[in-house]
Amino acid sequence: MSPRAAALKESVCAANLELAASGLVTGTFGNVSGVDRDAGLFAIKPSGVPYAELTPYHVVLVSLETGEVIDGDLRPSSDTPTHLEIYRAFPCGGVAHTHSEFATALAQARLPVRCMGTTHADYFRGDVPVTRELARDEVEGEYERNTGLVIVETFTENGISPADVSAVLVANHGPFTWGGDGHEAVARSEMLEVLARMECTIRAIAPDAPRPAAHLVDRHFLRKHGREAYYGQD
């Protein structure tokens, strides 16, 4: 194994442990992966391994081209084909998946996390969308791959930039997030859960609350993420 591959496995292991420590996962739910595009592979948590037992050795390396395991003694996460389709379509370096309470509740209700103010806009430039329901043949066929494809479809058909909105709710399933690496993807999952909790509260206390103006959303997003971002320290 190359030093780069070993470093990726260590980073992905650490990101998975961060996810477990965040409180966003229960049991063995959830997973984090990270990609090395130059090497044509990504690393992902093995299926069903308790977080308390996870080490870099357990992390599995998967080919970006074929989706086959290229290093590891354990089966990769059952969500591996979903991660693969996200990597193939979106310019990201890490993907996280959780079954966090409020984001999953909205996914199961098939409701987006609406952008209702500046807290949301600091991280996502618009609503976090929810996918359509998968058809019977999509579920009974390559279910996990089709989950990834419906995520990509949601962004493509609705003209949503995966760089501007780095999260999605899969209908009746749960959230996926992505970022520059696995650690950033976990941070997006944490923020998504905060925003999902706020969204559930807003829908309860003021379901007809007005939406913020686009210029306010854009200003808050771009001051952190635009070419001329000025938030924080250089």
C-alpha cells in the first residue's frame, strides 16, 4: 500500500470517529468516505463494524473506476455504490451519511430543509433538496447505486450546484453531505442537523413564514464561500 493510500485510510477512519462523537449516529448507522482522485480510489468505513472498534486497518479502499475493493479484508459499507455515484458526478473530496434525527425526519416526510435565513445561508446557498421516491425496479435492482443516481438526478434536473448546496435528503431514507474531505463532510452533516431542527421548529410555529430575499441568501453564502470571501482569517 502506498503512503498516500495509508494516509487516506487514517483520515477516513478519523472522520468516521468524529461522526460517531458528534452524536449524529446510533449503533453502526452512518459512514464517511474520502477520495484520492489522482490514485483513482476512495476509502470508506466497512459495513457493520462498531465505531468503537474501527481502526485505519479496517477501512476499505475501493476503485473509482469499477467500484471493486482493491484493499481490505472486510466488506465496504453497503452505501458504497451511493458514494461512488456522488464522487463520479460531484467535485468533492469526502462524503458522509447519517440517520440523524431531524434531517431523517424531514427525509421521511419528503420535505426539504428550506433556506429560511442567514444561519442556513452561511452554509448552503438555498434549500437542501429532497429526492423523489425510488421506483420499485430501482429498489429491487441496484438499490444503493440507484440511490446515488437519484441524488445526482435531483441536482441536475433542478439546476442545483453541488458546490453551493453540499447536502441532500434521500426520500424515506436520510441525509448525505459532502465537502473537501471526510472531515468537512462530517462538519456539513453536523450543521445540516442543526438546520433541520430549526426547520422542524419553523414548520411548527410559523408554517407560512416568508422566505428571505435571494440577495440576503447570496450575501451570506458568498461572504464565506465566494471568490471574494471575507469571513474569518486568511
